[in-house]
Amino acid sequence: MILKVVVSLLVVLLMSGYILSLNNGLARTPPMGWMQWERFRCETNCTADPDNCIGENLFKQIADVMVSDDYKDAGYQYVSIDDCWMLPERGPDGRLTPDPARFPNGMKALADYLHLKGLKLGIYADMGLFTCKKYPGSKFYLELDADTFASWGVDMLKLDCCENGGIEDLNTGYQVMGLFLNLTQRPILYSCSWPACAGSKSNYKVIAQHCNMWRNYNDLRDDWGYVYAAIDFYGNNTANFQQVAGPGGWNDPDQLVVGDFGLSYDQEKSQFGMWCMMASPLFMSVDLRNIRPKSKELLLNKKLLRIHQDELGVQAYRTSKHDGLEVWLKPLHGQYFINGSYALAVLQYYNYGGPLKYSTTLMDLGLNNTQGYQVTEAFDGINMGKFLPADTLEFLVDPTGIYIVTIIPKF
Ligand SMILES: *[C@@H]1O[C@H](CO)[C@@H](O)[C@H](O)[C@H]1NC(C)=O
Ligand SMILES: *[C@@H]1O[C@H](CO)[C@@H](O)[C@H](O)[C@H]1NC(C)=O
Ligand SMILES: *[C@@H]1O[C@H](CO)[C@@H](O)[C@H](O)[C@H]1NC(C)=O
Ligand SMILES: *[C@@H]1O[C@H](CO)[C@@H](O)[C@H](O)[C@H]1NC(C)=O
Ligand SMILES: *[C@@H]1O[C@H](CO)[C@@H](O)[C@H](O)[C@H]1NC(C)=O
């Protein structure tokens, strides 16, 4: 009943042209932060694992490291709680309640703690009857939950889609929650798992009008097979979902596993490099208290982050894939790149053998500025020299590895 009223309200608003695209001022460049899920999952027993259980200590310690170890300065801003923060039942007032054993000071205090450090708090809920780990879902409580989150000072909501009631409920639930978040008058970055559950039924144009980021494809795991499958899914660009990404709304291939256990250094560079190319939200899911120096250096790589944060906000597109190599181009035009600049990434998708040679002229990439281009290897900033359109650019790419260059026109 309530839902019906809300849907009519939404229809009126849509018809009046009120909601043309999500306009909450957030995520003008792809958002960056840290997220619990891939690495810390759902440990709720703080006696058994006090350092890693889902509770305020974990989030505070991660926040402390984000400030002391330069992640915040590099742009990582959100500290995002995932599933398993709640008590198994709503409170007597119907509101979601953080488990007081694990969040003894409550969510408002945690938000205050993060805000004092210049960070932002992300929280998790589910549009269905239950969350994925069977905590209370937000179906029938969307307005109350939006109000609760705003009253705590939450800055981001990841709304999951377990126990969803099918495509109609998905389409309605995400739009209605977007409306209720807006009505709280608090800017709350809205992360929707909508297409991850709607799959091939996803209407990306509608999704982009209501969400700041939207998860598509599988939950990522600490494994190259999962990382590459997500890259390949983006390369295929089914349903043209790349076309709807841009300032205010982004495709989300899920968290970074850089610094965890499953990837080689080459593969970490490939994930980080491709997530930057694809203008994907960068949410690290790693124990920042204890991370290998090389992985940390990668996550803080300013040259890659400039590509990621480029104001033009175009998601890279795959121009070819054959014989082990795939080629991606991302047009750039922001503070650090003049109009006509590109980032070029070449990824070796073979997971056997040795380095493969990639060779091209810039003309073959459609780059034909007669004054030529400055080409620079992106990770280490190695100057590769000036290239005229007909000159041949060559480099080697390791198995499951990546090579990225920036190509900047000269005048
Ligand atoms: C939590 O872990 C402790 C120590 O391993 C154990 O004794 C206790 O039974 C666990 N509590 C629950 C609720 O599982
Ligand atoms: C709510 O939506 C209106 C219209 O799109 C927008 O101007 C406003 O900034 C939004 N407010 C919040 C808090 O999201
Ligand atoms: C991408 O498309 C190719 C060719 O249609 C297909 O074999 C592959 O499974 C697709 N990849 C993903 C991740 O969907
Ligand atoms: C960039 O340059 C191209 C070609 O000169 C032009 O068509 C386009 O409008 C420019 N884009 C911006 C954002 O200035
Ligand atoms: C340069 O490339 C663009 C895009 O491929 C093409 O439209 C244009 O005609 C080319 N210009 C020259 C001088 O070849």
C-alpha cells in the first residue's frame, strides 16, 4: 500500500521532469574508498577475532591508517561498512540497530569519528526481505531506513539485492529508495546492486538516472580468474552500459583485491590499471594495517589516479582482442590532460608463456595529430619520446600483465 503511494509519487515526479538524472552533486569523478566485504566478510565474534571482526574498532583502525599512510591524501575517502553490522532484529521503534557489542558507541559516533578525520562513512542495507547474510532487509522500511542513515550522518549507502522479489521489485525498490534518500536532504552517495541482480534485464539508462554507481556482474574474489572475467565483461559491453557512465554515475566492477593474497604483482597492476582505465569506483578491500609495500605504492600511484580521476569521465572501451592481447583506449581531458589526450592500455589475457610484443602506429589507433604526441609509460612515468602518427610504438606485455601509456598531443 505505502509502496503504491510512493510509486505514484515517483511517477508524478518523473512526469514533471523532476528526475532527469541523479543530481545529488556527488561522484562527479569515480568515487574512492575502502570496503569491508571481499577481505573481512562477516566475522561477528569479536572474542574469537577481535582485530578483524565487523565492529567499530576495525573501521576506526582502517580510517587511522588511511590518514597516516597517505590514502586519504591520494583521494580515498569513503570507509564503507558492508553486511553483518546489524542486530538480527529491528529495534522496538522498527529501526535497524547496530550490534551494540561490536558498535558500542553507535553509528553516529563512528560517523563523527570519520568526519573529524576528513573521511566519510558508507553503510550497507538490502532492498529485499533480508540481507545476503540474513539480517533484516529494507523492503517495506525504505523511508525509515533512509531517515535512520541520514540521522547518523551516513555519506554513502550500498543497497544490495538479496531476497529481491524479481525484476519489478528491483526496478521499483531502487528508484523509491533513491527518492527517500533525496528527501532526507543529506547528500548520500547511492551505490546500487541493481544490475548485478537484474542481469540481462537491466535498463542502464534508468539505472544511471537513479544511482551514483551500480554493481554489475559477479562479486569479485581474490583470484585472477574473477578479475579477468570482470574485465572481459566490460570489454564485451553488453547492453552498451559504458555509454551511460560519466560524471555523477559509474559502472562498478566491484572491489580492488590489490594487496590481498591471490594476485601476482603483474595481476595487481592489471586490476588497478584497468579499474583506472574503466573509471571504476576504487574501493580497496585489503588489510591496510598490514599490506606489502609494493601493493601500497600501486594503490597510491598518482599518475594512474590522474587517469582515473580525469574530469571528462569517459570509461575506456576495448578496441581489439586477439592473439593474447587486448587494447583499451580512454579519452582524457581534464586538469592534467589537454583535449585530444588518451590513455592506452594493453593487457595480455593469456596466462601462459612469456611477454608478448605489442606494436602499433598512433595512426592505426585513429590518432593523427600532425605535430605528433608525447608518449609516457603510465605506472613509472617513463618518457618514451615523441611519436608522429606514422611512427611505430612498441612494448612488451607480461602474461596476465598490463602496459599503460598516456598519449598527449603536441602543438
Ligand atoms: C566466540 O568465540 C569464542 C572463542 O573462540 C567462543 O568461545 C564463543 O563460543 C564464540 N561465541 C559465539 C556466539 O559463537
Ligand atoms: C534531490 O534532488 C534534487 C533534484 O534532482 C536535487 O537538486 C537535490 O540536490 C537532491 N538533494 C539531495 C540531498 O540529494
Ligand atoms: C565476452 O564475449 C565473448 C564472445 O561472445 C564470450 O565468449 C565471453 O564469455 C564473454 N565474457 C564475459 C565475461 O561475459
Ligand atoms: C576537443 O577537441 C575536439 C576536436 O578539436 C572538439 O570537437 C571537442 O569539442 C573538444 N572537446 C572539448 C571538451 O573541448
Ligand atoms: C584523423 O582521425 C579522425 C578520427 O579517426 C578522422 O576523422 C580524421 O579525418 C583524421 N584526420 C586526418 C587528417 O587524417
